[in-house]
Amino acid sequence: MPLMSVPPLKDAVLRDLEALARDERVKKALDLALEEVPFAIEEQIHLCEIPAPTFHEERRADEMERRMRAYGLTDVTRDAIGNVIGRRPGSGSGPTIALVAHMDTVFPEGTDVRVKREGNVCRAPGIGDNASGLRALLQVLRCLNAANIETEGDILFVADVQEEGNGDLNGSKALCSGDIHLDGLIAIDGSDLGRVQPMGTASHSWRFIVKGPGGHSWADFGRVPSAVHAVCRATAEIADFEVPSDPRTSFTVGTIQGGQTCTSIGAHCECEVDFRSLDPTEVLRVEARIFKAFEDAVERENRRWNAEGDMRLTLEKLLIGDIPGGMQPGDLPLLQAARAAQKILGIELTNYGSASTDANPAISAGIPATCLAAGGIGRGAHSLEESFVMDRIELGPQLITLTTLAMVGLCGAVKPMLAVRS
């Protein structure tokens, strides 16, 4: 993805992160991330082989909770939706940041998730997305504890549910609902170490369902409206919509299905429409136009055949996707610290743009957030041929550790860069 306009990295932030990285405790934590790579690889494989389809993450959640406790967290709970949340308390005087990796995969029950390993390449559905994120989350926890790092602020280690597909980021939405105080959030997802996510793409997805009496293409022609024709009228109008390029906005009619046979007047037709924007208010504007296109199309089809009473077409609307989003300023301390941490670790910033990740609900709620990668090289995500190259996987937890410590502060050495929200 090409870089969006990238604000300058502040010299003061880079100096602060360099000082943080020189601290002996932090150096030990970063070194441990490299030393324990063989164990981390086995952990990623083990987690991948526990099935976790969206809405059915319980077995993987049990294992994540067990491991969080084994690695030193005593305050580990489950919220109402099923997120596993472990708190690593600070001194009590600092902010709270959540590190979040989603547990669910796009693959249904019964999918063979056994990992096949060939050298440093592992193959299995879900091995990268997001077994790698869970691995990095646990690595950060172990490294902080093994290095005896004490922070001013609290760190929440969160393995969340329902990120993928129809899960609609529900786990992150629940986390950011206000039940738990959060001052910042880092989503751990993907393998693109060059990415820092400054903004979240907002999107809505709707299913439009048109129903009518239907009929025979010859015998009933002239008196029965067609559900298929109505949907075609709407989508033809939508295809000619003009939307802003700034803020970037998109729309698509993703699916259309309906009708019975070639010789029938369609009694049922439905389609799914997705629209997105960097500005959530633009999503609502496009939504209103799309609603009107379908309402007008149904009415035009009814008028075309003078349909009355039970002969009229009806329209139903079903919301099937609601991803919040928003924009953040480039001088936000979290974004600046992540970029400074990249620079210290020799990682080039190659992807500074909008995305749809577990960071989105936080960004929408005004909570500073970004998405950072777990390291390694992921290929073929969301496919049965998914693979993951275990190459320099320590860089993910090192990047997350440095950024997190800059946010919550290091007792006796570094003050938190993250402000406590009222």
C-alpha cells in the first residue's frame, strides 16, 4: 500500500525512545524476545492447532487464559462477550494501554488446522492470521516479566473474539465500550512490520431484500412487478454514484442473487452492498443515498406495472456489517512512538494508511490506537494454503514492547507519553 502523507517524526520523541532502549532492563527484555524464538515458534504452532472459528473461540480462549496465568498474570478475567483480559498492573500513577490480538479465524468447524512444517516455513489455515499475533502478545508478557520491568501504567493483555468477517470487530467493540478504562490500544495483527495504522476505515454493509408475488414470464407479464428488475434498477443507479476522493470513499455491490428460473418473474431478489470512508460522516451520507436508490427503485418497478395491494414489491434492509473508524493526528504520541521504535529497530516505515483492524473501535471512541505487526512473513491469509515464514519474528514483540513502554512509562526512568483520559 502506498504511503499516505506522513508527518515528520519528532526529534524529541526519537531521543526519548533511544534513551528507553538503552535502559538495561529494556535491553534485557528485547534480547529475550530473540533468545526465546524457538519456544515462541512452538507456541504459535500449538495455538494454531486449536480451532477457533468466529463465534466459537472458547477452546483457544481457555488456552490463552491458562498461559497468561502461567506467565505471571494473576488478574485474568473473561468479559461478557468472551474476551480474555489479563492485567499487568503498574505503580498506579500512570495510564492504561491494551495490547489486543484476536483469537478467531475465518475457517469453519472441521477445517484441518494441523501445522505442516518445512524448515522455517509453517503451513496451516490461521498460522499467520492470527496465531502469530497471539504468539507476539504472549512473548511481550514473558519478556517484561523475565526482565523484571516495572511500569507506571497498567498493561492489559487481551485475546479478543469476533474480529473476522461477521464477527464485525465485536470483541474490540466490547473492550472499548467504556466498561474498562482505556487510555490507549495497540492491535497486534499481520506480519507487515513496516505498518503503522494512523486511522481506521469506517464501513457499513447492508443486505437489501426485495420480495413480491412473482409469476410466469408470459402469462403474468404486464401485471406483476419483478423483484429482480427492482434490484437491477437500484444497482444501476448506484453504479453511477460520485463519491469524494478526499476523504477517500468507496462503494460496491458485492453480491446479487434471486429469481427462480429464466421463465419466471422474480419473486425474490437480494443484494449486499459495502461502502467505506475515512470519514464516518461520509459513510452515513453514502448510506442515505443507497437507501433512497433502493426505495425509489422498488417504487418505480411497482408503478411500472401499476401494482396494488398484495401485488406490490416490498423492501427489507438488514445491517450485516458496521465497522467504526476515524482519523487521528500525526503528532499523536502513540503513532510517534511506534515510528521511533521502528527506526531504532531498523524497520522502515512502508505502510502508513487506513485499515480495518481491532484498532478501529478505539479510534472511533477517541482512544489513541494503532495496529502493529507480530513479525515474520505471512502469506495467503484467509486461504487453506496459508503459510508463515518464521523469519525474524522477534522484531514484532520488540517493536510492541518499546512502543508500549514509551506509553506507560518505566518506573524510575521514563515518564509515560500516553495521557490519562478523563
